[in-house]
Amino acid sequence: MRCIFLLCLLVSAGFSATLKGDKIERKIVAEKALHQARNPIDDVIRDALELVRQLMLNGTDSTPVLDPFFIEYLLVNFESQDADLLLQVDNTWVTHMAEFIIENISTNMVRLTMELALSLPNFNIDGHYAMDGMIMNLFPLYGSGNYYIHVFDVSLGGGAGLSVGVPPQIRDLHLDFTFQSLEVKFENLLGGGSLETVIETAINALAKDVVDAVWAIINEPFCQLIEDTINQALANMGGEGTDSPALADSKEVGNANAYLDEVLAELRQVLYQTPGVDPKTLPDAYTEISGGHAAIYNGWLIGLSSIHRSADATLDYAGRFITFNGSAGYTNMQAGYRVQVEVWGTGPDAEAFALIRSVDFFFSFKIDAITGAVTVNDFNIYNIGQIDIEINGLAPFDWAFESIAELIIKTIKDDLSQTISTVILELLRQVVEGNPPPPPPAAEILKIAF
């Protein structure tokens, strides 16, 4: 990937430059660098998608809020070999749609297409339902009340046509929708006899139909908002104050948000594929308690591959070197331990669960524009938030809960600090080294001493 960083071409065998007095002609260097820059349309589209996120959450006078998205009424008629059900849902809210992750943007100026891939960790559908029908053509199944459907691991992939004019525009955007799993709850569901397996299968299949119907409603305004926002951004290309991040003021706050999002998207894949990272084994620990001791063992942690940007990022170009500052972190990671308590020779085996509400860290990298080498300037874990502890099976030694909880929290915090400051930071550095930032503005390129 480093070869896409323009200035690295200076040391590659295929680079041709004009020499004057044993010096590389700077004009040629600048032209080469700008020519090899990442597609500026991709950068504009990425920035536009970040604006889409804000518009979904806040809306404008002419743009309705899409997160949360309200559906007043929806009727789903479900038929299968096991069930015949009619479901009516009212006052439904769809939330977390704006938390999409930009996985890929690719415009092809030959085929005149734009490919777009987004993902969602999850989104929620909540509302009121009324259901009536039959299971196995024999048993009634009915009910009314609140319901929810939580949808996990969503992929949104598709694309649009691209017209190359002044300005360029996209058209006919479409996004295909898939997901991996659901969590479903219909309150006050009655009937069906003892056919629990059949009921569960039918309800899950019905929930999938509801999700598909909800997406069919959201799809059009969502795609239209994306298309309109991207086209407006493309129309502004080159206008005052509308430069893409690649040519933005090098000290503008947030000028590297899109780049950091791109880096973290790749880092998530690296972390997911690295053995021993997610899930991660936590170390055993031991503490004295009144009359005995408590030990925690078989610890695990899930969520290190869910890293995301947690604050604005910046790129500061200064001659040969680029300073890349950013913040990243985690929310709602989960952990667990087996717990052994022994007091006067006896005690229970219990199980503990932990919810780590938030973790955030700051990093600063120094990037050599010529060699592509990345070194760490600064690093600081500035937040390890609340950790909630639940221990099951501790009775009658509940009085030891506080000591055990403190031991678990301390062990998790120490291990997280060590892991983030070594493994995560190093993998992040490697990803940045393999995915260089946008090239500096032309004025900065000409300042580089070769």
C-alpha cells in the first residue's frame, strides 16, 4: 500500500525525474505527487457521508431526521408451512442507523461507477404490535403489546452511476441490505400449545420479514439523502472552503477524520484476524479476604476489534514530516471470569461478568513523507470508564463481593492498559505505515528537502 503514497515513488525503481545539477526537479516531484494522489472524488464522498450521519441525527428545515426513524403503521402477512400469521405494528422507532461504518468507497472513472460499502454493528426496531394467526393449522397464536427486534452485523453494499461533467454527479444509488442475526421479543404472546420450537422458528422468520419491510421503507429516503449530499459536495469541489481533506488546511481541526476512519476500518479487520486478540484471555489474579482468599481465573475479554474514532483527528504537514494526531476507543466491551472463594476451607465457585463502558486513548504519529516510516510521538490512555460487575453464585459469601469486584476491575484495567499501549498501538502504527495519509498540499510538497 505504501506505493500509493506519492513521495515514496522517489525511492522506487520506476520513478523518473528530471535532474538538474544532481538535484531532482521540484516541479516534476510536485506533479508526480499530485498525479498519484488518491482519487479526490472518493475523499469528497467520504466527507459527504460524515455529513449524512449528522443530517440523519439532526435534520434541517428541508431534511427530516432519519435516526430515530418513525413508522406509524406496518402490516406484515406471514405464511409458511408451519404458521399463518398476521402482524400489525404501530408507533415503531428505528434507531442507531446513523452509526454506520464506511467500509469502502471506490469510484471508477472508466466504467463511470461508484461502489459503496457500509456496515452497522447493530440497529434496533422497537414499537407496539398486535398479532393473530395459527401454528400448524391447529393452534392459535396471538397477542399484543410492546415488541423489539435487534438486528446485528448489518452490511449495506451497492453503488451508483457516475456522470463526469462539471460538476460530476452520482445517480440511481442503490444499497443491498443483509444481516447476520436477530434478537426478538414480543411481549404477551399467547397460545401455540407446547410447540415452543415451532413458535420460535416462526417468530424469528416473521421478524426477518418485519426487518425487510422496515428496510424497504427506510431505503429510499436514506439513499436519497446520501445521493443528494454527495452531489452537493461534488458540486462544491474546488469552491472556496470546500477543498477535500487531501488539500485542506493542514491544521484544520478534524481534517483527518475520514482518514482515521479508513485506518480504523482496516485495523478492525487486522484485530479480528489476529489470534488471541478478540476474544482475549485475561490474566488470573488473587486477593486475600477475611478468613481466606478469592481467586479469579479463566478470564476472557470481547470487543478489542470494535475500535472506533472517539474525537477529531488532524494531519499537520510540515515539510518532509507529517504529524498525525487522533483519538480512538471502545464502548461496551464485555469480560468474564470464573471465581473461586475459599474461607476456612470452604467456599463456592462463582461466575463474574463485566461491562466496560468506555475506553479512549490519544496517539500522535510522526510520518516521514519520503520513506513512509511511522514513529510514535505521544500516546496516552485518557479514559477507562465505569466497569459494571455482576457475580452469580457467590452466596452465602456475598459480603466478599466488593473485594472480588475491585480485584476484577483492577485486573481488567491493568491488562487493557498494557494491551492497548503495546499490541493495539503497534498494530495501529503498522496500518498507518501501510496506508499512508493523503499527500500534502502542493505548497508543502515544494518545501520538502530531498
